[in-house]
Amino acid sequence: MKNIEQLWKSRLESYYGELRKYLRYMLNDHFLFVLVFGLGALLYYYSGWVKTLDETFPAPFIMAVTLGALLAWSPVYTFLMRADTVFLLPLEEKMNSYFQKAIRTSFFSQIYLLIAGLAFFMPMYAQVKGSSAQSFFLLLLVLVGLKIWNLHIRWYVLKQQERESHLGDLAIRFILNGVLLYFLFSSSNLLFVGAVAVIMIGYLIYFKKAAERMTLKWETLVDLEEKRMAAFYRLANLFTDVPHLKGTVKRRQWLDPLLERLPFSQTSTYAFLFRRTFVRTSEYFGLFVRLTVIAALAIGFSDQVILQLIIALLFIYLTGFQLLPMIRRHELKIWVSLYPVSTTEKREALLQLLGRLLIIQATVFGIVAAISQTLTQGGLVLVAGLLLVFVFVKLYAPSRLKKMEEL
């Protein structure tokens, strides 16, 4: 048992050490400034929007669906590795304390999302239902109990191999969470809340009994843990180079015309490399498309020019900032060092690509603002976006790239 306790402690320390190592790059001063600025703008307009609501607004339904989904998403962090499927398999009967700690750690690692979500929705809920601050703590207590329920059932279901069982359980837990929360938020009769609670208790007992007859599915647990860490590494890779990450590459032949326009010369070496990297690598191409689409939708649904400007400038900065690590994408490949091209030309090639991509993004935002509102608002968004692109590419990005090359 002592060895199991030491194993858990070492895995937990290793995990948090890995988080700290990459979070210091992700939560740098510039990104935190933009994040705080964007969050402040969102909360400011959110508070103004809340004041316009009346008792007919479906706040209980929105809260039940959103918080129910957050509760249903309850992964268990086991910190298992591929080698554990061989070396820890004989110790399965002695691993109960290890996995109980895994469930507790998962709870404390995920509860902050529920607290933040409930805190975000409380002004809307108070405006519609006229509730007091005391109801926040009562609702939070219910969410804590539901989170524990979801985590334990998730653990029991993981002992079943069939993927259909996992998906079915996810859907059922989402429905039960949502229905109970809806009855609670809408101040329905407590008998309805109690009836759903009884069903949930029976659901828990059923899977607990079923899990007692099953063994751990080690391959499934390891696969889930690897996917979870890969998701974190993909996020961290937007800010710094991550050796653990295995990127995906797609041909995207339909984008070849972007490469054919480059002259066949030595000075175009890195321009071709970076364009090909952007087009074929899912991390960068997917990032650019996702951020552009999300911002365009937000701008399209907004009718206030100030909010449109904030969204456009915020997403242009985020896109440019998260494409900067492309400068180090190929530095571990020895053939790149054979290029008879200076680092200055390498830097200029990336800056040129960034400038064109951000100009495209600023133009899309301007067009969307013009279509959804007026040509004047679209022009303001476009001009402000192009000014930020100029400042970012000419003033901020060059010094940032130099620092990244020196690391």
C-alpha cells in the first residue's frame, strides 16, 4: 500500500509540474492583459443586457442546459501511462485507494468551472426570478452534490468496454442533470425535484452494483488520459513549442494556388516553408479558421460598434499572437539549418505571412460588420483592424520573434 501511495504522489507532482511548466508561457503578461480586457468588456455589456430582461426570459432553461452539460462532462484524471497496462495490472486489487484519490482530484480540478458558471448566470437569474445572494450558496451546494454523483457514475461506466455505453451514459446524465436543475431553478414543486433525485440515486446504485462484477479496462483508461493530455498540449502549443505534441498534417490541395504565386528563388525559401506549414498543419490552419469564424459570428450578432471593435481587435491580436510559435516549428529538423538563408529573412517571411493572414481576418470582420449593421460601422471595424495589424506586425511581433528564437 505504501508503494501505491508513493506512486499517486509522484504522478500528481509530475502532472502539476507539467502544468506549471507550460502555464507560465500561456499566462504571460500580454495574454493576461488581453484576457482581462476582453473579460471586462464582456462583463460590462453582459451587465447592461441583464437589466433589459424580464420574468418571461427563459433563464432557468438556459442555466439548466449549460450547467447540466458542465456536470455531465466529468472526466476522471487517473494519470495512468501506457506502461501501467503491464506493470500495474497485477496490482489492480490494491489500486482502490489510488483511484479514489483520482476521483477526489478530478472533483477539485473541475469544480471551479461550476462555480464560475453559476456566478456568471446569477445576475441573470436574480433579474428574472428575483432571488437573493443566499440562493447562490444553496445552488452551489446542489451542484457540488451533482458533481460528485457524475464523477462516481463516470468511473463505474469506464469499466464497461462498449463505446455505446459511454455515450448513452453521457446523454442520460446530461438529461437527469438538466431536468433536476430546471425544476430547481424554476422553483417547481419539490416533489418533482425529489422524484428526479430518487431516479439519480437508483441510477448510481445500478452502475455501482454492475461495476463490482467487472475489472478495470486499462487500455481505455490510458487512451482517455493520453487524449486529455494531448488536448492540453495542443492548447499549450499555441504559445510555445511542445515536444510531446504530435501534430496532424493534411494535404489541402485546394490551397495550392497560395504557394504557386511565390517566385522560385532563394529568398522565397522560408516564405514557401511557412505557407506550406500554415496550409497543411491543423494546429495553425484550424486555429485561424476557428478564431475567424467565432469572431465573425460575434460581430454579426452585435449591434454596438464599440463591442464590435473590441471583438475584432481582441481576436486579431489572439490570432497573431498564437501564430508566432510557427517560427520554431522546424528548428529541430537538421535540414532546415542547411538553408543558405539568414535568420532575418526567416523572420521577415513569417511576418509577411502573418500580415497577410491578419489583413484577411480584419477584412472579414469589416465585411461582416457592414452587412449586419451599416457601412460606417464596417468601415470603422476594418480601419481599426488594419491599424492593429500594422502595429502588431511592424512593432510588436519582430521583438517577440527575436525573444522566441533566443530561447
